[in-house]
Amino acid sequence: MWANIYREDDGKIIVKAQVFKRLPTRKIPPGCSVFYTQEYTDAEYIDDVNPYAFYSFLKGKAVLPDRKPRKPNLPDEGFRSDDVAVIRTIGLGDVIMTIPMLYALKSAGFTITYYTSEYALPMLADIDAIDRYQVLNVEFAKEGLPKAPPKVRKRHKRIINLVNRVDFGPIVRMRPRADNFIYVASRQLKVDLSIDRDFIVPEFKSIDKDWGHELLEINGAKRPVIACQVTSRGLPRFWPWDKWINLAVSMPDFTFVFISDEKKLARKKVPDNVINTSGLIDTYELICLVSACDLIVCPDSGLMHIGARLRKPVVLLCGSTDPEKHIAYYPRDLYKFVWCEPRMKCSPCYDWQIESCFGKPSWPICMTRIRVEQVKKAILEVIG
């Protein structure tokens, strides 16, 4: 195979290639204009390739504003012994999915001290159901269901411990995750808690949106701007890095903001229509930044839940998890689902538990089979 690759003045990538039958077409990024010989006319784009072979117009990590964003409206820091202690310390989305439970507790007459990690604390902004909060950096237990930390047990008689309580396959499949939190709280307090099915999680209102706009302006963003969570804590929900790059390459008129907590990704070079904030911003800065974007593209991850509280449209890449179980109390019209085509019979499987795909070359199969062209089409449909 030979190929001539160059970039036109309007930013479009052109690949002129001749592909022979004995060499199947490879390394042709989506969005490129490709001219095949008649000898091989049934060639198709293959987007799970290394795209760096095709362009040199690369740049480094994003530049952040000189100032820190203004603080959001959080509950008072402290505790009272007669409060119900709610413990959920990890998972940005999981903390947001406890919000319906908090309002169910409030309507039942309880006062609440919420224990969460410093990392997840911004998720509690603008939630008037919480009376107080305490920072508690407790990870998931590797085995079993952990007891509440000693200091929490000394302070409170009534405790709703949600660490690990709703993270196992049989429970996850029973009902929406937010309803699982309500169910666990009801069992632990021995009261009947409920929430109106029309309840919608409150919107973020006190965040510093100007900080996000400043970041975009400093880095030369042009509209529309798309926020992309390029990694997920759950590996079975991961969409490969090269596909994110190919997506940006195929849409040169859009600005893509790459978001991840993996600092090593900050060292990667990206196309010039990408603002790479990986490993550079904290949770609250992430919220401020995404508030200034026009659209979110992500797998099942914290950003899909933040989108609900920001009232931002979300193109959701679906595979091993069932999105309907996670958006029960969100504005449903914000979400557009993208599954691999044809959809796999085993999907969703919540495979972070059973790991049936583990060790297979293209694992996670249901995610790697989502094509760049599918995601591009969904973006254009939402943006209009």
C-alpha cells in the first residue's frame, strides 16, 4: 500500500491511497477523502488504528486561567449527633445519584450530615436537602461490606453507609441505581422512604461559569465546543484513546475538550482542535469548564451525571452498563445513546464484576466496536 497524506488550507485531511487485495485497507482515519483503485473497491474505514501516522499538527496540554474559580454554594461544614450520617465517598456519578435519596430523607423529617471525599465534594453544591457535610476519604473495600469508620459511629446513632452497598451485579440489575440508594437507606433506618417519580436532580446554579469560558478563550476554542471524558474508572466502559483522536480529526470545525484524571495523558500530543485538560483540573474546575461547553460525549462515567445537573446534552457511549439504570431522575431528553452496531446480545452485562471479556484481544468488545462515524453522526444530530 502507498499513500500520500497532506492537509488542505481549510483544515481537511486528504489521504490518497492505493490498496491491493493482498493488503486490506488499514490506517485510513474516518473523515478522510480516500481514493481507491478499482482493484479493491470494497474497502472500508477501520478506525481502531494509530492515528498519529497521519498528521503532525499536534499541540500539548491546555493552558489554565491565572485565577481559581469562585467557590460554589456548599452546605455548612460540621456535624450534629442527631443528624442521619450518609456515607458515600467515591464515584462522582454515585454521589449525584444519592440526591433523590437525600430529598426522600428530608421529606421524612430527617436532618443530614453527608460524609464524602474531597474529590467528590463539589457534587453536593446547590443541594438544599443536606444540612452539613464532612470530608471523609474512604475508598471501597476490596472484600465484603465495610463498617462505617469509628469516628462516624461515635458521632451518630443513625448511619446510612453506602460504601459498596449498591455496587454488586445482583443489586445493580434490580432497579435504577438511585432507587437502590433509597432502598438501602430504608433498610438501614427501618423506615419507608420514597420519592416522586417526576423528581429531577437540582441544577448547578452557583458554579463559576466564567472560569470555564476563560479557559476556552485562552486556548483558542471555537464553537461548538464538545467536552469528552476520554477515560473511565471502570475499564469495561472505556472507549479507546485513538478513537477519541480520530473523532477530533474527523470534525476539524469543532473544538474538543479532553477530560481525564490520568496525569499521564497530559503528556500526549493532540490535534490542534483539541484542548487537553487531562490531569490538570480538579473536580470543581471540571464542572466550571463543562458548563461552558455545548455538548458532552462520554461513556458511563461521572461526566454523564454532571451533564444532568448542568442541563447539557449528552451523547452517551453505551456497552457494559445499562444507561436507563443511571438516569432515572435526570432530564431524559438530554441523552442520546450510542451502542455498537449490531448491538451485542450480552450487552449490558456490568462486566466490571463478571469480567467475561477479560483477556480477549479487543476487550471490552462492546465499547471498542462503537465506530467513530456513529459518534460523529450522533453529535451532528444533537448539535443540529
